[in-house]
Amino acid sequence: MSLSTLAGLRWTKGHGTENDFVLVTDPDGERDLGADDVRALCDRRAGLGGDGLIRAVRSDALPEGAAALAEDPAATWFMDYRNADGSAAQMCGNGVRVLVAHLLREGLLAPQELADGRVLAVGTRSGVKRVTAALDDEGTDGWFAVDMGPWAVPGGDAGVAAGFDATVGVRGLDGVPRPGLSLDLGNPHVVVALTGRGELEAADLLDAPEVSPVPPDGANVELVVPLDAPAPGVGALLMRVHERGVGETRSCGTGACAAALAVRLWGGADSPDVWRVAVPGGRLRVTALPGGRVELAGPAVLVADGVLA
């Protein structure tokens, strides 16, 4: 697929903890980019490069947006997110923050819509996500927090009690499958605890880990190492991730949530609700909310704009 067929397309490049995206503003849904287009744009050698593509569309301009508006009429913007391989994805926690930063910079959202604790509703394929302005861990402005909605353990109480419901084979880890716990964050995840930094660094995520039983829709796989608590009531962990349809990425927002929630479940009733998650691309904060919901907070950075020749 040649980018020449997309000549004149305006684009923005952004990232959230180096989980990077090509963003296309298409308010009226006039430019439906196909899988071949997405693959060409996200190609890191022949295209712009990215873990995925975000099309900013008004919810009333595409079929998927009808469900978002039915859930919350305030969700006037929809994140049409595609993985780098062109496949549609239900959700991307880092991507929601970058989309909001893009809409603000483009003047499509007014700054007061996020001022004074106001909540912004954004439509996604896994329901409406609610975004607020947030402080980072040092108390500085500039982050966004996203209520990612409800989460679940597909294996139910039995999976929680056992601590796992799958086995995962990862290259570089002596050929020994490790136990993994499945979590549903609107998209599927399997979280695997490793013994320490050495194993985390040794893991080879160029190829997709082998999950058994095989998830029907595939799954993101998170490798985690719990760390000592950095502060009272706050947990911490290291994470690497292989994202379905992409490969290893520098970060994954829903994956950070899944990782923190899994470690919290493994830790039992006294585990903290707030977790600092260090990924290769930076750091995120995950908070378990009442009612079985979870919040993800982190930065959003816009780095370049252009027009395809």
C-alpha cells in the first residue's frame, strides 16, 4: 500500500508514555481509513510510524458512535482507534489522553470543558470513558485521568482464588510456561508475574507469547515485577507488554490497569488501591475505584504535525 493514495492527509503524531499514535482529525466522518491505509501510515520504515491510528470523529458521524451517545449524550467525540496492523481495537487508555490533548490543541474542545474538575465524556468501542485534568505524582499539572469503567476477571472467583486461569509461554524464560491471570478492561489481557528485573529484561517479546487456553480474540500479555511500596498506601510495579496486533510497545494504558489490578488481587485484602506503574516509556498511575471501576492517569504529548505529500 502506498501513501500516495492519501496525499493531502493532515496528521499529528503524539504519544502517552511513548505508546505512540498517528492522529487524524475527521469531525464529519468523511475519510474512513481502511486497514491498508492504517498499516501504511503506522509503518515505521515507509510511513509515519505508530503503535496505532486514532481518528477523531464526532460520535453522530459514525455507526459506533450511536451507542456512545445512547450511553451519554455528552460523549460528542469518538475515538476511532485502529491497531498498527489495521484491526479495530475496543479501547486504548493512553490513546484517550492523547486524543483529548489533540482536541484541545486543535480548538475542537474548549479548555474550560476540563477546568475546575469538570468531566469530559469520550466515546470508544468499549463504552464512554470520562476524562479529567490531573496532577502527576509530584503534584504538577499536565496529566489527564481517565475513568476506564468496569473491569472483570473472566475466570471469576475460581480464577481469583487460584491466582491464575491460563499459562503463558514467553521466549527467553527457559521455555517454562508461567501462570497468568486474565482480566477484561474492555479488551482482553493476561498478566504474568516474574521473579525479578532479570527475568523481565530477559523476556523476548518480539513474538507473541503463547497463551493457553488460546483467547478467542487474542490478548495483550503483561509481564510484571512488583516493587517495594514507594509511599504508605501506594503500590508499585514494573511492566512490559506485548499488544495483540502490534507487538511489544513502550506502554499500554489498559495493560497498566490490568497489571496493577492483578497484582492487587494477588496481594489480598490489604493491597493498596493506588499503584505506580513503570513502563519502558515512562510512568502511569492506576487507581482502583469503588464499584469495580478503575482510573488511569498519565501524560499526553503531541510532537509533530504535517501533511502527506
